[in-house]
Amino acid sequence: MEQLLAGIKALEFNQVFMYVIGGVLIYLAIKKDYEPMLLLPIGFGAILTNLPVIPGIPGIASDEGILGILRNAGILNELFPALIFVAVGAMIDFTPLLQMPSMFFFGAAAQFGIFMTIIFAYLLGFDIKEAASIGIIGAADGPTSIFATTRLARHLLGPISVAAYSYMSLVPMIQPIVIKALTTKKERRIRMEYKEVKISKSVKILFPIAVTIIAGIIAPMSATLIGFLMFGNLIRECGVLERLSQSAQNELANLVTLLLGITIGSTMTAEAFINWNTIKILLLGLVAFIFDTAGGVLFAKFLNLFVKKKYNPMVGAAGISAFPMSARVIQKLAKEEDPTNFILMQAASANVAGQIGSIIAGSMVLALLS
Amino acid sequence: MSNKLIELLVFGMGTTFLVLILFYFLVKLLVKVFSER
């Protein structure tokens, strides 16, 4: 009888609270469609991790348990984020960016939120490495956040991952408010010329190789993520590895996403999650996305002071890494102001530039703090 | 504000811009050299 009641006796209130948190994430995934591929496994992982542990039997999230084994094998050594990037690289078509390379500038400007959030987090009492991990939520890029956090502040992996993925799904709500606050109706109606430049296959093949070499030399910390992102893209563009490209886009992406989500959930133990720092991190995640958007929009307005062909400042906001959601949001806003204005291609270009920019910015933070 | 934060802001944003500006010129060059015939 004693043995049958061991689980009930070991149950703590904090663990029950985590079941509720896990349930909320699962609800958001299913009912609200907020990043369901990640929030659902994270939510379920959080429930599994907080099941009571009976003395003498390893818990599911302990180092000997299956979630602990997955955590050590896939997250703490950066394997899963790197594999996700192979899949992302195979999914991304860089052609719009190759046609409009000036969009690279917005991919840099929209990383402003990372650095502002680091400052705010530091002022709120986090140490510099914790602040940097929190700031990288502003990369709007889950794998980069996980990659940086495992190196700088592992104990914050749970709340940072949840914040990163939650805010990514809230881009359609956050960005329009910031954009409308910083632009006039006239600016939002600016039309941008789109020239259909033919990009040769040689360029598409050489681009990922050259980017890897340049980034690897200037920011060696970015070698893992940029290297794997560009490897995935090279598989896509080379034209002779169609099967591998399809596998990376489908099987690899699905499998790693599945394991990544539930393993992140395993970091959400009650002790690590239920504290004021989690609330601060969730708030700082919002700050990061606001400043990212503001950085992109204000930089576009700044460029407009000097150029003849004006940029629609909303395109600057698409320089965050949340692809393709941000580009769609920008096109929707442009259409609201002028139903005949079409800036999706420009926004998509800035958006893929943001993918590269977020990795470079995240790697620079790592390099400066290593 | 600590020097480390200012260093992060200046070098972090600066290098991000620098690398992406290099990519801008890289693409310009590649498109010019390997133009579609």
C-alpha cells in the first residue's frame, strides 16, 4: 500500500502548477494555433518533467531518464538547433534577397532589439550572461536562442525557449502596433519598385558557400548555425540532391522539431520555472520584439532621408527572423492602407536577411561574452 | 551603464551591420560575374 501511494505523497503543489502551465501551452497550441509544432510538445514535456519522482527510481527528466538523455544528447551539446538549421536552410529560397540585396541592411537593423533587451535585462538585475541569453529572444529565432542560452545561462533555457516561441507566434499582434506608432499613413502607402532580376544557378550555389566562409572568418562563433543553414540551402540549390533536400525539409524538420519541443519541456522543472525571473523574462521577450520592429522601421526611415527611391518603412520591420510570418504581416498592413500596393517580395527578402542577421548578431553576443 | 554593455551594443550591432554589408557586396559581385545569359 505504501508503494502505491508513493507518487501521491511525493507530489508537490509547484508540480501541479506546472501541469496547469503545460496545459495552457497545449491549449494555446491547439485552440489558438500559436506555434503548435513547438508549444504542444513543450507543454506536454513540462507535464512529464514535473511528475513526482519516487526515491530510488530515476525520474523521466533526470540524467538517466529518457528526457534527460535527449536533453544531454540534443540540446546541451547544440545538436538539435544545428539540425533544425539544416532543415530551415533547405526550406529557404534566397532568390528574392539575391534580387534585392539592399534588404540585407534591414536584416541587420532589426536585430536592435537583442542589444536593447540585454541592457534592460541587466538593469533588472540579471547578470551579463543571463541578460545576453534573454536578449537573444530578440533574434526571433528559436534555435539561435537555444544555442546561445545553452552556452551562457543553461538554467534559463525553459523560460527563454517558451518566451522565444510564444512571441514568434504573436508577431501578427505585436508588429502592427509598433509599426503604426512609428509611421504615418503616407509612409505606409509608399510603393516599392520590384525588378524581376534573373538569378543564375551559379549564384545560388556560390552564395551559401561564400556566406559560410565570410561569416566563419569574421564571426567564427556563427560557424555552426550559419554553416548548417547554408549547408541545407546548398542541398536545395545544387539540383542534384533533390531527395536529400526533400528529406531535410520534411522528415528531418519534423523529427527534430518533435524531439526539440518535448526536450525543451524537460527543462521546465517547477524549481526552474516558478519564480519572478520567469515573469521578467516573458516581459523582456516582448521588449525584444518591440525594439526589433522599431529598429527596422526607424532604419528604413533613416535611409529614406538619403535615397531617391524610398523604402516603405514597414519593410524594415520584416528584418526580424520570424519567417515567413513577418513578411505576411507587412504585406497585410500594406494592403490595408492601399489595396493595390504589393510589397510581399521586398518584405520576404528582408525577412530572409533577418534569418542570417539574427545568427550573426547572436554569434557576436556569444563571441563578446566568451 | 557598464562598459561591457556598451561594448556589446557597439561591437554587436556594428559587426552585424559590417557582415551583412559584406554580404550585400558579395551578392552584387556574384550577380554581376555570373549573370544569367
